Amino acid sequence: MTPDPIIIGLSGGVDSSVAALRLRQSGRDVAALFMKNWEEDDVSGTCSAEADAADAQAVADHLGMVLHTRNFAAEYWDGVFEQFLAEHRAGRTPNPDVLCNREIKFKTFLDHAHDLGAARIATGHYARVGRAADGQWLLLRAADQNKDQTYFLYTLGQAQLAVTEFPIGDLPKPQVRELATGAGLATARKKDSTGICFIGERDFAGFLARYLPPCSGEIRSVRGTKLGEHPGVHFFTLGQRQGLGIGGRADGNGEPWFVVGKDPASNTVWVDQGDSPLLYSDRLEACQLSWVAGAVPAAAFECTAKTRYRQPDQACTVTMLGGGRCSVRFAQPQRAVTPGQSVVFYQGERCLGGGVIEATNAAYGGLKDRLGEH
Ligand SMILES: Nc1ncnc2c1ncn2[C@@H]1O[C@H](COP(=O)(O)OP(=O)(O)OP(=O)(O)O)[C@@H](O)[C@H]1O
């Protein structure tokens, strides 16, 4: 039997290298594709995309695969980066990895793989694809719970899962490295990638400042005192402690200050000291909902959810609100639930889908209600 041709997204990292290795070892008709989706060099002057491309080529050569190289910088700019900036401008904290999977890896890349004659694609994500008895495709957590990436993949639907494979989703990360070493892959010892998808590691504030002009405003204590100035609300995120520049204030109680609210309208960053109750919310509303099964599970249902990557699952009840929105009520109050990030729903091993957090009862709106105007 000759299995369908498949194209693996080869990033020049160890995970996709081992995913490619496993496909080759199973005798698949496999080619690879390296994407360069960001035009600039990084600030250090070295171009990490070039080094990654060279590593991808070395792995493809070693495994005897054709490597296609494509530049989707225009698609990345239009589909991911513009929205990333718009969200920051609006005072939210977007998740570019979620957008990147939706717009690039499982849309542009997938379409292009079809153009190249491959019916299927694979990536080195830590996740698994399953199939229910009724034929429905399932997005399942990775075997290595510590590396599970379903949080970033919840926008995948039936059409994508039907043609996607995650060849390392059943492996613990240490074993991925061992396989890479055993096979003599050039990427075996390469450190895991961090930073913004396709852009890489940056001084985040400096990078953002290149696209979003400074707009200074006040940092105020929730008790009303002006504590300092900030260069723009978009440089801050809820729960943030570092970089406020107000650490040693004599009028404080000595505990660290945290961002507890951002108000783009008045251009104010609100802060409080210690483990402020104002950072906690037991409710949120989400929009841009996406369901793996292709339909809302029920008008209301119980499940678990994560409001950030690596957060332990939290019990909650989801209620549909209409207009593609839902409300989520948590059994326990959650710290620093952040508008713009995603809430992702699970039932056991299954990722059900998720949406973008729009409001919480701790964000600035709730803050105003609780404190009154100053
Ligand atoms: N530049 C790229 N070209 C092609 N595919 C890519 C590229 N970057 C990422 N991918 C695909 O997306 C997957 C997940 O990307 P992510 O950035 O999370 O990398 P990762 O978990 O560090 O994996 P890797 O070790 O393969 O870089 C990769 O394993 C790869 O299949």
C-alpha cells in the first residue's frame, strides 16, 4: 500500500525533525516545507530564519526528503500580524500562536501542500488526532502533558483534522531528543524555540514600539494615587509585575505592585499591591468561538478550561449567549484572566474548542464597579 503523499512543516527545530524521521521510518511518501514568514533580521544582526532554514535542509538531506521553501510573509502580515497589532492597540493581549496556527500553519501551509500534490500535512506539534466511533475527528491532548499544545490548536476543525498528523504527539519530549540523537539529526541538541511565532525571541517592548507609537499615560494605584507614567497601555498585561518602575514607593506597603487593570479610553494602567483580589475573576465572556466538532456542544455544558497555556485545568460551566459568544463561570476564582488571550475547553483528553476572552469580572469594567470612580 502506498500511503497518501504528506508534507511535514520542517522548522529547523528538533520536534519537526523527529516528526519527519517517524514519517520516513514508517515508509511514507513524505516531503518537507520550510516557511519563512517574517522579512526582518533580528536585532542582533543575525538572521535566525537563515540558520533554521539551513538546519531544516540538513535534516531533509539526512532523511532523503525534498525540502520546499516558501515565503508567506504577506499572508503572515495580513492574517496574523495586523490583528496582533490591532488587539494590542485596543488594550488586549493577543495570542499570536493561536492566530498563526489558524491562519498560516493550518490554512496557508495546508492549501499550499495541496497545491504541491499532498493530500495531508504533518507538524511537530505536541497533540494527537483521534476518531470517535461516529467518524468524528477529535483533537486530543499530547501524551506528554507538560508539552501539550492543544491550547494553541483549538481553532482546528473537522476539515483540518481529517488531513493532519502529529507524528510525535504520543511521545514524551525526552524521547524525542533521544530519537533525534540516535538518528544523528543535526537538530538533536538544538534548544527549543521561544518568542513570537515566526518572528522569534525579541526585546518585546522594543519590538512592539516599532509598530505602536508611544502614548504615555498614568500608572495609578487602585486607591487613586498617581504612582508614575507609562509609555502606552499596550506594553502591559494583567498580572504583570516587572517593568512598572514603581517598585520602591514609600507610600506602598512594601509588597510588589501588579497590573490589575488597563483602560485604553483614559490611557491608565491600574496597579495594586500583593495578591490583589482585583486580579481574580470567576466569570468571563468569550467571542470568536471555534468548535472542533464543527458545532456548539450544547446550549450549556460543564467542562474544564484553561485561560492560559500550561495552566492546570479549571472546572467551569459554559453557557451560550448567541451572536457567537459564550459566558464561562469557574468553580474557583481565576487569577489574571486576560482579554485577548484564549479560553480553551476540554472534556477529559478531548479539546472541545475555545474562543477569545473579551471581558472578565476583574478587568477594568469590573474594577470600576467594585471601586467606584476616583
Ligand atoms: N518555519 C517553519 N516552517 C515550517 N514549519 C514550521 C515552521 N515553524 C514551525 N513549523 C511547524 O509548526 C510546528 C510547531 O511549531 P512551534 O513553533 O510550536 O515549534 P516547536 O514546538 O519548537 O517545534 P520545532 O522543534 O519543530 O521547531 C513545528 O513542529 C513545525 O512542524
